[in-house]
Amino acid sequence: MDFYRLLRIASFTINQALCSTALALLIALPAAFFCARRQFAGRRFLLSLSAVPFCMPALIIALGYVTFLGLNGGLNRTLILLFGFKEAPVKLLYSFAGLIIAQGFYNFPLIMKNVSDAWERLPANQAESARLLGAGEFRIFWTITIFQLLPSIASSSMLVFIYCFLSFILVLLFGGIGNSTLEVEIYKTARSTLEYKYLIGLALFESIILIIIITFYCLIEAKSAKRTKGLTDKIYIKREKIRGWKEILFFSLTIFVILLFFIAPLLGIIVNAFSSSRNGAVWPSLESFKRIIKIRAFWPSVKSTFLVGISSAFLSTVFAFIYSCFLRLKENKNPEKSFAVYKVIPMLPMAVSSVVLGVIITRLVGRGNPLHLVLLQAFLNWPLAFRIIYLNLSKISDDTINSALLISKNRIDLIVRIILPLSLKSLISSFGFTFSVSAGDTSLPLVLGIPKFNTLSLFTYGLASAYRFNEACASGLILGLICIITYSFATLQKKYHKN
């Protein structure tokens, strides 16, 4: 095993995750300030972008960047048309910078939403006292506000770092020549060589790093939760209009960058899906949709997407509900205990990546099958379902559970007659979330290499790999709509239950 090669790849993996997280922070913090403290048109739309990393698969985001920032993308075509360049002036996509831009902008809404929510609920007494003593807004931010926001910034940044660390499709497409992360290197090694010792070393090294990162994330999130308890969610400081030329300029720059590197690539998918080239000109058309529908693999891939998504979401939700009930009843029986270890268990699947799990299965049984895909996705996604369901079960008071225990025959009767009806909307929400994640997954189906099997994500990846970008955008748009609809339904259920 080449130890120095392993260190070089690990170093690149950590470096690209750190740079991507730094870029996400750079965009997210100004956006969070304006969303939390200022009133402007489009504020709710900006906050709604936090759904994109959850409901929009990374493959579709990759397509968006190809169609907008690629050599023949919308940005280069516009610049050539306006300024008469002889060749594409923007050539950063298939490079380290392109990877950082794609990952940073893809994940910045997560930090923006979490920090904005915390910023809105900050107590104003310290800042007001500082103003009375003559402190300016800049000094107040760096001496008071930033420390109040630190737990939410740290926890959301750590989550983005984990996502970027485990990034697979974006790195596979945009990593550039000679650049490989641990995830991509594991996949390439498993597919092209027989270096088993090197493969095991990569998987172990990645898992050890992940365990360390996730441990820190759990500690930071616990501290963030403690700080959040002290913040009120009922009294909000009234948002003011954007004021002063400096603030207007800063706001305009922030929105321009988000429009250019986040909204425009997403719109590029729609434009390319509904257009075709004729005699060198681009015309509105449904040709791309007509062509993909005629491909024999299209309808089986749609069917497989729903079957696998529904099956894995069902298993994830059921297992998460059982574990949530087990933990909640334990807490009710011993209210003085924290049960921290039991709460860490759902985080353990994050310590093993989908690529590593896929490689392990293929090494044990050869090529995978749809059942392996369903079981692995259920294993990886049940922590997401657990967080939704357990949060709902935590709101059921001990008095309610104790009263129900007096009239129930046993704990199963309690769960079926009391807890299940009270948890129904959270179960629907968790099912929708996990279905969306499963339907958009490209990594596991690609690694498993199931014979004569396609999902919409694999189908779209195949079209993109063949440089059939218009058809890939059409297929990706269909996949994106499926994920958005199920995610939106889950979110509506969650909000309705909260109200």
C-alpha cells in the first residue's frame, strides 16, 4: 500500500471540503444577516433555497453547472455574444476552483437558514447596551453577535464539511485531472485494480477520519442545542428596510453572486431541457423529452426509482419509529438519565460512506442487486427519519405516556393506540424526506453496478456521460420534480403538524 499516495488523497479530500465550507460560509453569513435583520422582496424565496441541498440531487446540480459554466455553457455564450471573444473566456469548471464553486454554492443555503433562524432569536440587550456606549454596528458584530451565533455557525458548517468530505458525483465530474478524493479513489480502485490492501486502507482511513469529524459534530450540535434553548422563538426583533449606500451595495453584491452561481445554473437545467439547436440557433422545444421517452430504458428507470425509493423509505421510517419509541420509553422510565450513547447510535451510519458500503457488498457477493440497494439506502437514510420522528416523540409529555401506560395492556398497545396516532404526520414527513434522498441517489446504484437495472439518477448520469446534455437536463428535470414534490409534501406535513 502506497502510504504517501494515501496521505496525498486524504489531504486533498480535507482541503477541498475545508475550502468548499469556507466559500459556503462566505456567502451564507451575509445572506443570513439580510434574511434575519432586513425586510426585502424575495426574502422568503431566498430562505426556501435551504431545501435545495436536501431535495435536489447533486447530479442535477452538476448538470446545472455544466450547462451554465461549461465551455459551451450559457455564461460563455453570453460573454462571447456581448464582447466578441473568439473562445470561451471562463474555463474554471473542470478544476479545483470549479469543484469548490459547485460544492460551496450547493451547500451554502444550509448554513444560511440555520444561522438566520438563530440570528432572528438573539436577545437584543447586549447589542443595545453596546450602542448606548457608542459602539458601531461593525464592532458590535465582531465583539458580541458573532459569539452569540458561533454555535449555530459551527454546527451547520460542520455538517456542510461532512457533506463535502463525502462528495462523490461532483468530485467525479469536476475534480479535474489528477485530483481525487477518498470516495472517488475507493470507487476507481474497486473498479479498475486488484489492490485490495490499498482499497482496505482507503476505506479504514476514511472511516477513522469520519468518526473523528462526526464526534466533533455531535459535541458542537449538543452545545448549539443548549444555547438554542436559551433563545426565545416568540419575540423577534422587527426587521428594518435596507439602509445606506454601503448596505445596499453589499446586499446587491450578495444577491448578484447567488443569482450568478446558484440560481442561474438551476435555470440552465430548465432552459436546456426545453430547448434544441437548429441551424446553430437555440429554439424552445420539447424534443429532449420526446427523445428520452423513446429510449427503452427510460420507463423501467422511472419504475425502479419509485420501487426502490418507496421500499427504502418505508424501511427507514419503520426502523426509525421503532428505535424512537424504544428511546422515548426508556427516557420516560428513567427521566434523570441523558441516554447520550443511545442518541449517538443513529449517527453511526454517517461514519461509513455509501461508496464504501457499495464496494463491500460487491466484494462479498459480486455485483449487487436491487435488494442490496434498498437495504443499504435504508441503513444510510434511517438517521434522517429518526431525527424527524424522535423530535416529535420528545414533545409527548411524560404525564401523557404515564397516563396511557395505566390503561394500556402493554407497551406495544401503548405504541399502537397512543404514540402511533400522535406520530402519524412525522412518519409521513420522514417517509417523504427519505424517499427524496433515495430517489436522487446516484452513488450507490453506480457503485453496485446492478446488471440490467436503471434508476432515473443512473439514466441521467448515462446521458450526461454521453454528452447528451439536453436529454440529460430533461431527465434530470423529471427526477428533480419527483424529489421536490415529495420533499415539499414532507415539509408541509411537518409544518402542519407543528402548527
